[in-house]
Amino acid sequence: MDFTIPAATQQLLDDLDQFIVDVIEPIEAEDDNVRFFDHRREDSRTDWDRDGLPNAEWEALLRRMRIAADEAGFYRYHLPARFGGRNGTNLDMAIVREHLARRGLGLHNDLQNESSIVGNLVTVLMMEKFGSETQQAEWIPKMLDGTARIGFGLTEPLHGSDATWMETTAVRDGDEWVINGEKYWNTGLHHATHDYIFARTSGEPGDGRGITCFIVPTASPGFAVEEFMWTFNMPTDHAHVRLTDVRVRDEDILGEEGLGLMTAQLFVHENRIRQAASSLGAGLHCIDTAVDWANQRTTFGTPLSRNQAIQFPLAELATEAEMLRALIWKTAWQLDEGVDHMEITDKVAMCNYRANRFCCDAADRAMQTCGGVGYGRAMPFEHIYRHHRRYRITEGTEEIQIRKVAGALFGITGRAKS
């Protein structure tokens, strides 16, 4: 593996930077749109009178950004050319995600909403890999133009990381299935038209097989959003969903019956490696900002940056960032080289849990370095910390990911590969 950024990828970064300057930053400057990114950000984004959901103005701004990025040829970059993408690689996406996050807060890349000028289109990738030709022809154009918006319903009130113990069931009734159960943290349900619902269709609790992924219309009788759960980082769009005798056609199974966890694994692996790259970039933004501040700040007659108590913690974080980048790039490269994602699931887990923790550590240390100003909302540290703290729980807690590493290391789930 060559650790030089490929020429085509570097050109992409340069083009993205120019697009941000030419198109995205002028949009931010209009109509006080900067309120969504400065000290007013959470309040400006949140509809406090409607369960804390994202408000209409914020979501309209995100749609405008996505349309502009799509017209410029960036938004679908990772998708196959047949869907309007540019066949972007996993390594490309890791480099891009780090780069955009390192630029800091802005309309170009806002991870609170998984919103970026280069889309993280994981639900589309699930359809592209596991959907039938008929399903792909029907769903992918709609998913890309926004007429179909699909959520991801895996977690349950009593079952998060232990998905094989889920209690949601689907029972066949002729050429239909009847689904009953509940889902928690079902993101995007305030505007989703459909939901990927995972339900046990055979087998016993704890079995990896026997769980099926269904494409469920959210307007189905018996499909109800009980509440949107308020979180550490607002606005929120994480729903508690109850399904009562919801009927779904047999043709709306995504992938093979009983092998739904394979589709879920694609979702979490694709997300984890790119989340890791984003956390790396956001953490580096915190370090960059703190270093600039320390160089400019004078205390007791000398620059703050002359103090080893300031230097050493940031130097250690910078060292960790270099090691993380090497692992993230290697793992993304292995995926591009055709290594099955389950063969290196431990490496994906390493990337994700360490990078997310690194980002929180960097935000915390940057805040401490900058003192009272760092604690204030004029700086980005509290926003970055609150958002990336979520990543240490969602789509596999730190503990679950460390267990994956341990399982490979000790031969419980297959010997780890170097």
C-alpha cells in the first residue's frame, strides 16, 4: 500500500475545497444561515415545540446543500456509476471524510445529521448490494431524489447490541408477513417514507440466522411513532416505534429471508469505517484550533504554548491521530482490495472505537487548553464532543467493538489477521 494520497483523490479534495468556497460558503452567508453553525446552532436547528425535532428551516438548508452538491457531481461520489456516482473507493471516502471534518463546523459537512457534500448513502448501498434488480430499479432512484426516505430499525427497547435476541417478530400469512414489536433509536422517522425493519422470522433467541430485513412503509396501519427521544445533542430525530400487526408483502424483503443480519452488518461496517475517519478529522480540528489558540495566548508574560503542560497532552493526541490514520487507511484499502468485511471486522472495530474516543479526548483537551473561551460556545469543542460522544454508543458500543477485537484475538470468532 502506498501511503501517498492518490492523485485523483487529491484532485477531488481540491475540487471539494473550491466548491465549498464558491458555492457552500456563500449559501452560509445568506439570510443569517451562519446561525446554524455559530453559538446559536442547537437553538436554530431545533423545533422545541415539536418534540425537539429538526426544524423546517434547518432541513431546507440541508436539502439545498445536497442538491447543489449533487448537481456538482460530489454527493453520490461513493455510488456505482450506474446510479450517477463515481465509483468512489472506501479509501477515498476515508480520506474525504477526514478532510471535510477537519475543516470544522459548516454546511459542507454536518455530522449531527450525517449530512455532507459527499453523501454517506449507506441505506442506498444496502439496496445496491442486497436488493433484487426489481427493488433496485424501484427504490434507488427514489432514495436519491428524496421521494423515498428509509430509516433503519434494528435496536429495541430491551435489546441494543444483542440484536440476535430481538423480540420483534414477523409471521408469514400467505404472501404477506405480519410484524409485531418495537424499535428504539429509529433515526429519521419524522420524515421517513419507509423503514428497514429487522424481525425474527425463524430460529430461537440468540441465533444469528432467522432474522429478516423488511422494507416497511411508515404509513402502514399499525406502524406508530410513540415518541422522539431527547438526547445529549439536539435536535433529535430518534424515534420509538411500535409495530402492531403491520402487514408487509413477501416481495418487500431486502436480501434473503433469515439472513437480515448480513444486511445490517454492511450498514454498520460501512458506517463504522467512515465514522472513524470523520472522528479523526473532527479531533484534528480540535487540536488545530487549540494549538492556534495556545500560540496566540500570552500568560505570565510568555506564549501559553511554551508550557509543557499544554504541549504534551496535544502532542500525545497528535501521535494517536497519526496511528489512527494508518489503521483507517489500511482497513479501507483492504476492503477495496476485496477482503470480505467480516474477515476484518475486528480491524473495523478498532478503527471506530479508538477514533471516536480520540475525538472526545481531543475536544475535551482542546477545551481545557483554551480555558473559559474553550468552554464557551464561540468555539466548536462542546458541539463536537456532544455529537461524537454518541458514536461511542451507536452502531456498536465501545464495549461491543472491543469484544469483537478480543473474539478475533483469542480465536473465539476466528483468529485475527495482521
